[in-house]
Amino acid sequence: MPYRRGLSNIHQLSNDFVQKEGRHSTRPEMFQMMQARTTPDGSVMWSNEQRRQVMDQMT
């Protein structure tokens, strides 16, 4: 779904996730959607090392 001005907010991401997956996202899933990008080969690219460490602590 295209977001206004190329931006996404937590509510749009949450609604899209519910429509796609049929369930509500967990806190770590939402954090990953906001702070990381999945590359075409399936690996996760974090915005910075601190964000990756926070995710490791949550899981």
C-alpha cells in the first residue's frame, strides 16, 4: 500500500498487517516493521546497530 508522501505511521502499518496476516501484530513485529527493512534475499537490514540490539532484547 502506498503511504502519503512516502511515509508510514504505526496505525497504517498495523492495519495493513491485520489485513495481510489476519491477526494483530506483536510488539517485536511492529518494532521491526518500523525500524528495519527486509532485503530481497530475505535478510533484515536495521536502521542502526542500537535498533538491532533493542530487538534482540525484546525476543
